[in-house]
Amino acid sequence: MSHEPMSRRRWLAASPLAAAVLAAQEHAHKAARSAEPLQLGTLDPAEAKEIEALAAQIIPTDETPGAREAGVIYFIDRALATFDRNKRQIYSRGLQEAQTKRAELFPASKTIAALQPAEQIRLLQAIEKTEFFEQLRTHTILGFFGSPSYGANRNQAGWKLIGFEDRMQFEPPFGYYDAEPNR
């Protein structure tokens, strides 16, 4: 039995998630290269509209693009079809609970997407301690700041917001901590 450290490549190949991660990555790469608009594969259009409305309040549009403009819903859809397919039930149950809470808070409303932004925020505050909200927030952040090759961060909106430059190679010093000390 060998005790040498396992490389990341070998570990990934041995992982039970390897096939799902590779399939998701391949799909995302094809979608990123395609001129066609991205299509939903897991969520139906009504679910996607509701989830997108909530994600758009987690990372809202202001003077910079938000989750909606970055296409976070496509990342969420892809995640639920591939590497996070076991989270699909969290979304189904959580969206039903969010709809129940919406009807309770805003009896005259029909959908989450039709609520005013302040009402959507109030709804999010009412469900922020749920597993659904935590998963939605995680997927929204991952989609907004992740590589555009994974289906979101359209036009590198998230990277531009934090000043990240996507270059093939970075020249030293990478940061102040790498610079030569002044002598």
C-alpha cells in the first residue's frame, strides 16, 4: 500500500462525482461557446422565474449588473441537473414554502416575481433561516462569481465587480505581499 500523496487529478478521477462534474463542465463549455441562448434543463419556466426573482434580490442590480444580468438562474438549473441534483428536493420544497409565506404576507399577490422589490426582500427575510434560502444564496454567489464557463457570470459581471482580471498568465508580484522588500 502506497502512502504517497494523491494528486488532485487522480483524486478527481477516483471521486464518485467525477462524471457529473465533468458532464456539467462540458455542457457549460459548449453553452459558453454557443451563440444560442442558454436553455433551462431542470427547472420549468415558472419555477425559474420565481427563483430568479429571489436571486435578483440576493445580488441586486444597481449601478452594476446583478444576479439576473449575470444569468445565475442558468447556473442554478445546471447545478440541479448535475453535481447538485440531490438538492432538487430542497428547491421544490423550499419554493412551495416560500409561496405559502408569500400568500401569508401578501394575500393579494399571485407570484413571487410579481412582488415589488421591497416585498421580495421582506419575503427573503421571512425565509432566511431555511435550508432553501441557504442553498439559493450559495448557488447565487457561486453562479455570480464563478467562471463563465459554468453557465453564469455572463459578461464576467461578478469578476468585473471585484476587479478580477481573467488573464492566461499573471506576472509577479501578484500582490503587495509578493513584492521585494525595499532596502
